[in-house]
Amino acid sequence: MPISLKDRLLTGLNKDWLNRQKAFGTKAAVDYLQGLAKTTAELRNIQSSDIRTIVDMEILTLEHEKELYGGEDPTVIPSLQSAIDSLAKDVKGAINTAEIPEDYRKAALTHSSKRQHHGVPIDGCHEAINSHITRLENRIRTVGVPVPEKSSLIARKENMKQAKLLYIAMQKKAICK
């Protein structure tokens, strides 16, 4: 009697899962996961840095991902490059403007008064950071990503949230001067 499609699929899925479990028990996998734990600790340390350092370290991480993952799967390169460009242009540009109160107040006038967050305009910096946080959240929710890798992604997401808070503080300071 022929094996049904359902049985073949379930058998294949079970074998794949067992092979995955075996692979994660190897010395190489253990070293990989321990390395991720150390990297996550480094990423968490970045949260106490200034906004430029947080953004620069995230750009560095994205460039590294583009180099590594892009070699295996070129389809990820446009998404990673878009994130890099957005952080480099929109976020860093907004930071530069917010550091000069007169310039920031002029720029703030160009944003809709209806689009505010914590009393400051939602500008390109907010949108770029929110977009990147969403990108990281999507990767965190991806099935099959090991917990230590998710921890690293969570640390990066928290860094971006901290960058947004620091930027809001910069906006408020620029508006109040």
C-alpha cells in the first residue's frame, strides 16, 4: 500500500526536526550559541551609549549581516541595504539637525501638528527607527531561530528603542531652547 502524502510529509518533518536537534548538540553549535550569548551581552552594553554610538553599531551589524547573509542568499541584500541607508540618512540626518536648535525648530515647522509623539513631531527619524524595530521584531518571530539568536535580536531592538528615546529628548531640548 502506498504511503500517503501526509505520512511522507510528517515523516520528513520529523526527520528534519531530529536532525536539527542533533546539529544543535554538536560542539560547533554549542560554541556558536555561547558566542551569541557574548555578543548579546555586548549589544546590551550599547544601550548605555550615546545615540550616535547606538546607531553606528546597528549600521555596523547590518553591514556585517549583509556581507554574511547576502553571500548565502542575495535576496536579503536589498532589505539590509535599505535599512542601512535609512539609518545612515534619515536617523543620522535628523540627529544632526536636532543638535542645532534653530535648525530643528525650522524643520519641525514642516511636520504636521497632528503627527506627534510625546509632544514632538514624528519625523523621518521616528519612521526609520520604527521601521527597523518592526524588521527586528519580524526576525524575532521567525520560526526556527534559536533562543540565543533571538536574544541578540531583542537586544538590538531595545537599543533602537533607546535611540528613539534619546532622539525624543534631543527634539524636546531643541524645541524648548
